[in-house]
Amino acid sequence: MNTYLFALVDGGGTVPPELAVARLLHDRGHRVVVLAEDSMRADVEPTGAVFRPWVQATNRASRLPEDDPYRDWDCSNPLQLFARVLDRQFVGPAPAYAADTAAAIADVEPDLVVCSMFAMGAMAAAEAARVPFDVLFPNIYLLPAQGQPPMGFGLGPARGPVGRLRDRAVAGVSGRLWAKGLPGINALRESLGLEPVDTFFDQIRHARRHLVLTSPEFDFTTECAGNVRYVGPVLDDPAWAQSEPWAAPVGDDPLVLVALSSTFQDQAACLQRIVDAFAGLPVRGIVTTGPALAPDAITAPDNVSVVAAAPHSQILAEAAAVITHGGHGTVIRALAADVPLVILPHGRDQADNAVRVTTRGAGITLSRNASSKKIAAAVRNVVTDDSYRAGARSLGASIRRDAAGEALLGELEDIGKAVC
């Protein structure tokens, strides 16, 4: 039996797959302790792991907007967003994450620390304590890699000299922005008796493993560093949605699932335009608003049912299409069910997920500000054009084959295995 300490940050859609990893380890008989925010406590308990709250580090009480420490939805431009991500997610709270993780390591004595990508302070604390650490990527691979266009811009793979020039230019700009966080990371490392790193992401690169919870056929990466492992996606429904009752509107028209973010991203207006689009369509809609938005915030026509939560796996078995913001969890589960998508990215990695769908012909991407008329046209196309279903089916076969299980557990359980 091994002992695992998870150091997790509440990223909304990242939580279910990360905690599914904890559950899989617990079910194998390992001891698992999860260091996390109070907003995640109810999600941790069903895994069988022991919950331990962050004390000094960021610890939101709930997923309601008033408890969100980042508020990325009110950033007016990418430069402001970069500064906020560094200050409030990666660098600013890193010393507090390190202090809490160091205390947990002393108490728990883990064989391996498993970290969210945002918890760079936890990684440094593990390194200082000489405990190996892995980093979970419950999405596409977010660090620079061969074949991977720069993240955050919804870019497809580079084509020819112009495309490669585009990638170098964008990577240069984003690299300079990330470099602003390097002094803070190195100051933390110095305080822990560690050597400085050369680039911002080198702290993450010091991990024993990068465990990427998606299918390589979904991502664009063609070659990664030796510690990167694509171990397949987790397809479980979130714990908070698994037992919720749901009922689609009566009738035989195609069923369309609408699921935007499980955290607040100022999505109410977009969600209302989506629901308004259903009024003129021969479809039935089922809308899940998630923990951050009350169902009664949405006014729906008779052919749409609005609920707080429902097990998407059950709905997807009947669905003809999914409309979503483009979070990895919703996208990957839709594709695993061979269901095409209409994606309206709101930020974060969502545009990058969207381009991976559209490049393979498995859906359509619209602006989050798209009108109800444009949304209705996209839904009609995805539901009636069999090519979108075929694109989703092609990706779905790979996703189901790679779904996280033995490959993931093999990497986590073989702690003494040298990095290739």
C-alpha cells in the first residue's frame, strides 16, 4: 500500500477527474489524503479519501461568484488576465501552498504528492522535502510541446512557414508574459533551499510525471518530454450530479444537452440566448446550470427543461448534440458518447478545446456573444448533418479506448520507476 497526498486547487471542471484519480487509488487499497479547498469537501468525501483543508493558502467556501478569488470573467483584456493568473493563481499564493503542503507532508508522510498544475508552491514543497511529485493535467497538455500550438488562443496546428512563424511570434509574447512570474517562483525556491529555475514552467517540469487525462488523438501534441504520459480521460459524472433526477421535455424530437461551466463565468446571458434559440427549433432541450447558477435565472420555452444538475452520462446516451462552453470534461464526455458539439468558449482553455473539435469535424464553434439566431442555425446544422456525428464518432472511439484506468494507475503505483 502506498500513501498519496493530493494538493488540489478548485478549478471547477478539473475537480471531477482529479478526484476520480484519488478514488481509483483509494479503491485499490491505498491511503489517500486530499489537501483542497472547502468548496471541494463534498466532492472529496465520496472518493473515500481523507479531506484536509488549505489553511494558509487560497480556500474558497463555495463555488458561488462571491467566493471566487480569481474573478477571471471581469478581466477586460488578455494582459489583465495574465497578470491576474500570475498574481492570484500561480505565484501570489505559492508560498502559502508551500507552507500548507510542507505541513501535510510532515503529518502524512506520503510516498507521492499529486498536484494540480496551479499549485506550484505545493510542487516546490515536495521537491524541498525530497518527496516525488506528479502533476495532473485534467485537460489537454498545456505546456509547450512539439506539434502543440501556443495555448490560450484557440489556434490550430501550424501549417507551413507562415504557421510556424505565427507560433514563434505568439510563443515569444506569451513567454515574456509568463516570465514575469519567474522571480516570485525563484524567491520561493530560494526560501526552501532549492536552486533557481531558468523558466517559469520549469517548476512544473521538475515533476516525476505529467499525467495528461485525455486521449492523444484529441490533442495536437506530436512529441513530448520523457516524463509526459497521456493516460486517458476520466468519464465519470461529478459526484454532485450523479444522483440528481432529470426529465427531458416530452416528445420525439432530437434531445440536446446544454451545459456551460460548473463555476461562475458570467454565463447567464449566454445561456439565456441559447435557451431562446430553442424556441424556434424542433428539438427538446435539457439544461444543467451547475452549482454557480440557479435554474430560475433562466426563462425557458416549453421544449426546454432547466435543472441545477443531472448525470450527463445518462443524457448523452440519448442526445443528438451538446451545447457547451468548451470545458474539457463536457467536451470529452460528449465525444465519448459519439455526440457532436456546438461550443461557445468563455475563456481559459476552452477555445483550445474547441479547435480540437472543429479541426476533426465534430462540431461548430461560435462566439460566446453569438445571437440566438446564429446559435439556432448551428444547432440545426449539427443535428441534421451526419458528418458532425461521424467526426464525433471517430474521436469517440479513441477516447473510449484510452479512458483512464490501468495506464493511469500503473504510472501512479510504480513510484520507484525511473523517468524515461
